[in-house]
Amino acid sequence: MAYDATKLMQNVANDTTIELRGVTKTYRLGDEELHALNNVSLTVQPGEFVAITGPSGSGKSTLANVIGGLDRPDSGTVTVGGMDLSRARDRKLAGYRNRFVGFVFQSFNLQATQTALENVMLPLIFAKVKGAERHARATECLQAVGLGDRLHHKPAQLSGGQRQRVAIARALATRPKLIIADEPTGNLDTARGAEIMHVLSQLNKQGITILIITHDQTIARQAGRMVEIRDGKLTERRR
């Protein structure tokens, strides 16, 4: 099965370095403070495939959220392509999330009553892409992940691996420069997990920066680079 995202990725720039400098994020649980991120610094070059590993509660998802513009750090800077997310206004952050980042989640987050095609078109509706282009682009995305023959299937008619591929196609719809995948194989068996990693790897070869959050070392070792987070602190790991 071929995954060709060349046409989808025509607009991907190659100057979108991700830089975190001294990033700290603290949550308060009653009288206790939890340092989800503790003075974290990290640089991700355009086109890298980076796996962030660590135990549950170590700060992996918080790190993904500040890079994805879903959360702001308490201190430090998060700069992507020259834009400082830590100081950007809400409207500018919303535009960044919608156009720059594609999110893939463990639970798929698909609309059960809508077809694969309709699910993939959703972010394009929010991006105010016109109907004919929405349909064409969503179709291209589903074909790119090997689901050109499943356009009109609803999630209940698809396997777990196919549902995750729909989620990846949806993430691709806005032609992002970065895909953040948070435990994308967590609900899948080994074979389906390998299938999803193959899709992400092929997309990375087309120039998309991939950031995968995982506790699975087998999955993490398939990335080009591994970093580990424990107690809010980041360390580089050898593969």
C-alpha cells in the first residue's frame, strides 16, 4: 500500500524550527504543586521525526500541548517559525493551531455519525475552505493514507487502524507543517500500530515534522530522535 503525500505537502515550508527555552509549567493540585515542565529547553529542526517518551504523568502531553498551542507555559518561550506562542494572542494561537499543526489522538476523536470523508472535511469547514475544494482535499488526504475506498464509511464500519488513519487524514487536511501524535498506537494491536507508524514515517519523508508522544519504547525507537521526560525534565536518549 503506497502513501504518497507529495501533492498534499506542496505548501510545507522548511524554515519552521521549534524552539523551547526555559519552559516551565506548574499545576496546582490542592496544596501541592506539580511541575509538569521544569525549565525545559528543546530544539526541533524542520522535517525531524522526534519521539518524546516517559512514564505516565511525566509531562509528555503538557510538552505537546505547549508546542501545539493548546496551553501556555508559566515562564520561558515557545517559538515556532519565529512566532512566540507563549506571548501570542488567543486569535493568533487559534490560527496557528488550525493551519500549522495537525493533531492525532489516541482515542481518534471521530464523529460517529459522519463518514470518513465528512470527518476529514471538518477542520476545513472551520478554516473556511469552500465546498468543492474541501471535498477534493479531504479525498486526497484519505487516499494518501490508503483509504480511498473507504470515503463513505462511518467509524463503526472501520477497524481501529483504519479509524486512526482517518484521524491522520483529518490532521493532514489543513496541510500542516507539524503533526503532533499523542499515543497514536495506544489503542491498537501490534500490527495496526506498525501500520500507523508506517504512515507517519512516510509523511515525515515528505517533509512534515512529526512529534510523537509515547510510553512504548518499541514505537519510540522508530523515530529519528528520542527524548525522555521525567519529573518535568528533558534528556536526550540514544536510540
